[in-house]
Amino acid sequence: MIQLRGVSKSYGGRVLFAGFDLDLVPGKTTVIMGKSGSGKSTLLRLCNQLERHDQGSVSLAPIDIPAGLPHGEWQRRATALRRRTGMVFQGYQLFPHLNVLDNVTLALRVVQKVEPLVAAAKAVAMLELVGMAKAVDRFPARLSGGEAQRVAIARALATEPEVLLLDEPTSALDPASTASVVAVIADLRQRGFTLAMVTHDPELGRSLADHLVELA
Ligand SMILES: Nc1ncnc2c1ncn2[C@@H]1O[C@H](COP(=O)(O)OP(=O)(O)O)[C@@H](O)[C@H]1O
Ligand SMILES: [Mg+2]
């Protein structure tokens, strides 16, 4: 699973990570906690290489990405690694002009070139997993925050990623919506999905974590 070895990352002279190691374990949930600005989002973005590291290596076997690769080669390996991951953001980022089904099938159709009927079947299966299969033809503007976030989770899972990265998935939600999203994440964990979740809710973090990473 995703491995960081001796990873360093700085922004404008400020060192966020120095010689940092991380192992995401198959079938386990890693929770990342720490105060605002401690680098939680950056850590997830290093895991899927939306962000490049300055030193060390990031790998998802057999892909290994040492620091300092020529740009084109980094991009090639980073894209290959990223396609094996799924990401869910705090603000869901659903496409407003697409209904729920089209949001969930988009990557399957466009990136993976899966046939529309096959893509739809996969999408419905993922929407069932998050309790949103009845909403296939609704548009994002008509969803509550919790519903939208559950659709975002289904969308991230549609391409069958080996790991799901969740960046503060409940922090923009009211308590009822939070509860519905937490129930989905707990269910995925129970089913043996590999998860890495950032949260600044200590109670939520401890309740879901198989492994806890605290950033200073
Ligand atoms: N692309 C970037 N360019 C410059 N600085 C950044 C960038 N991304 C994050 N940072 C800085 O790195 C620090 C950690 O950010 P972040 O990982 O978003 O923290 P967290 O998610 O824990 O709040 C912050 O000080 C932030 O301003
Ligand atoms: Mg953040």
C-alpha cells in the first residue's frame, strides 16, 4: 500500500515534513489529526502525488517515485499512482451540471472508457453502498450536505481505488449530515476498505482509527 519513506516537504522555506515515514495498511483505516496548518491536507496530497515531495520517496508497488525525477517522468508515475487512489474533499466538489449518476460514472466513462451501461451498473452499486441509489437523477443543488458528501464518496469509489483518501469529510456538515457520513465511513472500514482520513474531531478520529498519525 502507499508508503512514504524519508519524505521532506517545504513551502517557501517553511519545513512541513522532514524525513517523514508513513505506511497505509491494506484493509485498515489511518486517521491523520493535527491543528490547522500542520500539514494534514498536504500529507494526503503527497500520498496521491497531487503535491511533489522534495526528498525521500513515495511508492505504491510497483510504482516508486523518488524525489528529483525529471518532470515528465514524475508526471507519468504520479498519474499512474493517482489512478489507483480515490479522494474525497471537505466541500464534495460534485459537478453542478451533472446529476448524481453522471457525477459517479464520469471518471469511468471518460478516463477508463467503460461502456455506459457497465459504468451505470458500477455507479449504482457504489451509490447503494452509501445509501444514495434512489437519488440517481437528482442534481447536486438538490442534495443536503451529507447526501452530497455520500455521493462524492461513491464517485471516488467508482473506479475501484486501492485506497480512499478523505480530507475532513465531515467538517462542513451539520450534526445530522455528519452522522450519516460517519456511518458510511465506518461501514467501509468494516468492509475492509483501505482508508486514510483527516479529521480535527478527536472523538471521531479515535472511533475510526486503526492507526493514528498526529502531526505537530
Ligand atoms: N500549495 C501551497 N503553496 C504554499 N504553501 C502551502 C501550499 N499548500 C499548503 N501550504 C502551507 O502549508 C501549511 C500546511 O497546509 P495544509 O496541509 O493545508 O494544513 P492542514 O490541512 O493541516 O490545515 C500551511 O501553512 C499552508 O499555508
Ligand atoms: Mg487541510
